[in-house]
Amino acid sequence: MVDYLVPDWANAALLVIDVQNDFVDGPAAIVGTPEVIPNIAATIAEFRRLGRPVIHVVRSYRPGDSDVDLLRRAAIEAGQGAVAPGTLGAEIPRELLPGDVDYDWDSLRFGAAQQIGDVEYILYKPRWSAFFRTPLDSLLGDHDVTTVVVAGCNLPNCPRATITDASELDYRTVLVTDATSQATDERLADLGLIGVQLRTSSQVVQAMAAEELLGEAESLWVAGLESLGDDIDVPSGCGDWTIRQLVDHVAGGGERYRILLDGGSAADTAATRGLDYIGDDPIGTFWEHEHQLRESAERADLSVLVDHRAGKRSGAELMVLRLLELTVHSKDLADALGTPWRPGDELTDFLLREAADVVDQMRALGHIGAVMPTESGDAADRLLAFVGRA
């Protein structure tokens, strides 16, 4: 069964709502907003690093204007106001921007999104929700966004209205709790009741970074599957396994890890061993179980121990093992098929750093071979040597 609430980090966009100088420390300052700026900045930085959309949604009140929400209309019509176009108070704090910005307030207020980076924009909204009378939904569609991550100023007003509309439009929704001001426990609980996923900024950054590495490892494995021929009952590059056994092991591993993360025992996974995970569509079968594993990992508390057959270990360690399994076995498959294998340095460096303890534990149990000597400075070569591959 598909879990439609789980964030799809690979297709996520960040909406930063109403973080403007007047609301941070100006005449209309919202309590708690200055304190969340560093966490907003950290979240933005990760989205930028991964090339994911960042959309700064802003307010703008022209003194005397009447196209204003009813709560503030009388005051604005009387000449009062904040975040007036063309003023410093209407601008976004510089530390949240990719560089200098020449605000085009006329176009923004007319309804156009102003692009300020490769996939970074400013968007004006005339009311509470970032979706009301704006091109936001269309802009998200242009970038194939399925998950909206919200941070910003004053949760009970514009962030909440935006989240509600996002949910109405069937976007998966995430609120960055420590990057949004006025986020009380009661307000967060209310959002949870409509399926909003609550994450801290560090959890968002970690999830997106992990998704990137897991996606790379999965791609390495699928590249091998795409080269499979008809004869798969021949030796693989992994011990005495055939290619068939190797492919079944990796695809079945996704199902076994899902069972463990969902609270199952090592005994519960026994029935999956020896099953045919190739069938008529080995790539489709792999992705079916891999997506289920991803959903379970997103739901699970990865600090909780799971009952792996090689000993209890945390869910986080289990996912590191999955990353290692996909990366190393993709090399085994590439060797068997005579195809190239070139993981990125970030992936191999991560595994050398984060998988070391788990590999040593598995080695002590006889599941991984002895360390092989190498004088190579290449991270991929050092990883292979560490897990017993020449």
C-alpha cells in the first residue's frame, strides 16, 4: 500500500513564507522570527546544493491600497503599512539570498515570479496562502514537485494557510518546525491531524542528503540491471553466487529491510530468501521493493534497534548497510557483465566513514571478507579493498 504522506525528497520544493525585514526586526516584527533565521538559512543551503527549487513568498502593502486581507485593509487604506514595495523592510534578509537582488516589485505584484537563481524565485502573494492568486501551483508543476516543504514567519497565519492549500492540491507537505516562527506544540499537533509531516531543519537536511546518496547507489545498481542478458545463471563477481542469485539477493534485501524497519524480526525475513525477484521485469521488481523500503525508512524511528540476522542494530545502521550493499554489489554485477562502474567520491567517502563500524561487525561474523591491501588513493578502490574486493 502506498503511503501518500511520506515526503518525496527527490521532488521537493522549499517555500519560505514572509521572511522579510519588517517581519524579522522591523515595525511589524513577529516574535521568534529572528531566532529561526539560521535554521531557514541551513535548509535553503541544502536545497540549493541539491539544485531543488527554493521559492521565497513575500507580502507587499502599498499605503492607501485596498487589495489587502480584511484584517489589515482599513489600516492600509488609511496610509499605514509595512513591507511597502521598494523599501528595505520589504526585502528578504540578505543571508537567505543567493546574491544581490534587484527587486522587480511591479512585475511581482502583477503576478510574475522573479527568478533569482537557477531554480530560486521570489513570488508575491496578496493574501494568506501562497497559492491564492499566484502562479505557484504552475511553477511547482514546471519543476515536477510532489512535496512542499514550508518554513518561514508566523505559523498560524500564512504558513498554515499555504500548507492547507498545498494539501488540498494533493502535495505531500512538510513543515520545518524549528525554521518557522510561532510554532507551538498545539499548532503543530493540529497540522499533524491533516497529514503534515513535522521535521526539524537538521532532519530535513539529513533526509535530503541521504536521499541523494541512496539515489546514486540505486542508480548504480539499476545501470547493471539494464545490461542483463538472457544468460544469468553464470558466475557473478560476488563469491560463488550466480548473477541470478546476486540480483535476487539485492532486490530481496529491499523487502527484508522493509520488514525489519516495520518492526518485523529476522525470522520474519527468512521466507524472502530464495524467492525469485527477477521475473519478467527485474528493474520494476527492484523499484517496487525499494520504494516500499524508502517509505518505511521515512516513517520509522531510525534510532530504534531492529532484529537483523547479524545482530541487533539501529535502523540508521541498517540503511547504511543498504547503501553499502547497493554500491558494492553494483560493482560485482558490473564485473560480471563487463560494464563500467564509477561511484561518486561523496558516496564512497561517506561509506568509508559511516559504514566502517558496521563492516567490521559483519566481517567478524563472516559476512564480509578480510580487508585487501591497496596503495590506491582513490576512494572507490579503498572502499572495495575495505570490503574484501581486490
